[in-house]
Amino acid sequence: MKPVIFTGVHNSGKTTIILRALKGLTKKGNTVEIIKHAENFTVSSNLKDTELFSKNGAVQSIAILSDKIISFTKRTSIKNCEITDKELLQFLILSSTSDFILIEGFKNSMLPIPKIVVCKDETNNFKLFDELTVGYIAKERYKEIEKRFPAAHHINPDVNENQLASFIEKNTFDFLGGLDCGECGYQDCLGLARAIIEGKETTKSCRSLTSNVELYIDNTKIPMKDFVRSILKGTVEGFIKNLHGWKKGEITLKIK
């Protein structure tokens, strides 16, 4: 799945842009989930937006509070649980089966996810840009920002659903493992994400995404480090090599 963060100051139009992206992506046949970061939660505003996303095609729409999650989904009822930003990273990996995840908010978080800044004006939004920014929505181009962050492409506020969906498809990438294992050559997943956005790397550098050993629980892929994958592979192969009918090939093991 490919996540993207939409961030901006209060009343910058994030919800409107996300709704436009949601409609464009679903029209192209993609499944889409929405996560809304609600720091100052009120039922009248945040639940209204979150439910709006669900009614317009989101497979799952989640409002994240400081102490709970409220989820609108076609699969289950509302859920409440404690979560941190780091746990959200794992939550996205372990729970999503959608093609895209559109995330609203998290302007103070550094998750290894490409970001689109929805601008109200240049002065108030400059601090929201960083090396993860792939685009910004503003009436005018901010040349100083583009000079500092070359990967930040200008998007006109009047961009239509199809254009915005195409931009997201082109400028996002599969969610990284989230293990911060360093097996890609970078210190953590954030470092690899920056390199991918800069065009220096691809997701093929993430060993968790490209391994020939995969573990699934209820159709959810579980990320593993090289050492753990090696142990799992050796244990399974070592056991079944002694069984009648063994031959080298792809192995599928199901435990119910």
C-alpha cells in the first residue's frame, strides 16, 4: 500500500483536497483508507469529516486522538485504543490491505511517508516543508522553498480529481517495513524514504519488502529482519526435508 500525508495549518483546506484525492483514486479503481490526526477532537468537526470520507468511497477512515482511535470502516464497528505515532507506523503496516492511505495532519511527526503541504500562505507554511515533501498546494509557486526542497512540486489549488490522483500515484511508494533495521544501508526507514524521494533509491532497497521469505497472519504481512527470516526458513526447510515427497520449490505453510 502507498501512504501520503497531507499537512497544513488550521483551515488550509486539507479535508477538501483529501476528498478530491479520494474521489480521483477510487475512480481509477483503487481502494483507499483515510487516517485523520485529530489533536483537538470534537465530534462535530472531526467525526463529520471522517464519516464524510467513508461515505465517498474510503474502505476505512480513522480519526486518531491523543488517547484513542475512532474508526469508520466497512469491515468492523468503531474501535477505541491507545496509540502513539510510532505505533501508528506499525498499525499501517499490519492492518492495511488498501492500495493507498491518505493521512491528514501529523505536521509535527517524522514518519517515513511522502508529504503534500496544503498552503494557506508562504509565511505560515514554510516550517511544514522538509525532505519528505513531494508536493505543495498553493496559489503561487514558492521558488525559495523549491530551491531548498527540490522534490516539492507545485500543485495548483484548482487541480481536478484525476490530476491529483495521478500525481499521488506517481510520487508515492510502497510503505517501508518500519523496522529501522539498517539493512538497506541507511540508519532507519526515514533515511531510506528521503533517498527514495530524492531519486537516489527505490523500495527495492528495503529488505523487508523484497524478501523471498514472507510471513502472513490473517492475510496481513508481518515484517521481519534478515536474521529472523533466515532462522524461519532454515527451521521449516530443515524439518520438511525429512518428509516423503520433499522437493525443492516454493513452500506454503498454513496454521489455523
